[in-house]
Amino acid sequence: MIAHKQALTVTDAAATRIQALLAGREKPALAVRVGIRARGCSGLSYTLEYADEKGKFDEVVEAKGVTILVDPKAVMFILGTEMDYVEEKLQSGFVFRNPNEKGRCGCGESFHV
């Protein structure tokens, strides 16, 4: 039997932040959706949005009490990525540790595979 590698893993901090975002939204959401889009100096950037319903081909990641949908166009770029949430003095936000990245732009906003 071939094991199916999960597209994305989630840290405790990311799961806690996602739960807080979903709880704080006026309109209930099914999950958050992670995707990528062409942007920045290196070509690709991560996107994160509320998902009110599952897309036909979305990859479903259920971990640590949260549901994350992965856009089907993003799966091959983020396979094996760890999603974390980091709070620092000057900034806070989701961080993606992607083993497929070949490089990032200087500002850290975009990457390429």
C-alpha cells in the first residue's frame, strides 16, 4: 500500500491562530484555504483566505482541531510544507517552511521552486 503524503503539516501555534481567526469571523467559515499565486520578485507567494465551502479538488488537511483546504493548483508546490505562526516584536504572521523552495527573494515575500 502506498502512503499518501500530507500536503501540509500544521504547528500548534498555527492551529491556535487559525482557530482564533475562524472564531472571530462574523460569518462562520468551514476552514481556511492555502494557495499560491504569481507575485513578487521570485515568482510565487502564499495566499491564505477563509473558505466557506470545499472546492471540488481541494486537498483537505485536518490536524490539531482545524481544517485547512489546499488549493489543487498549489499542492505540487507546497507538498511537505510546515505551516507555523510566529509572533515577534515587530511582526507576526504565518510562516511556511517549504522543502521544495529553491530560493526566496530578499524581502521574503516570494519564493521559487
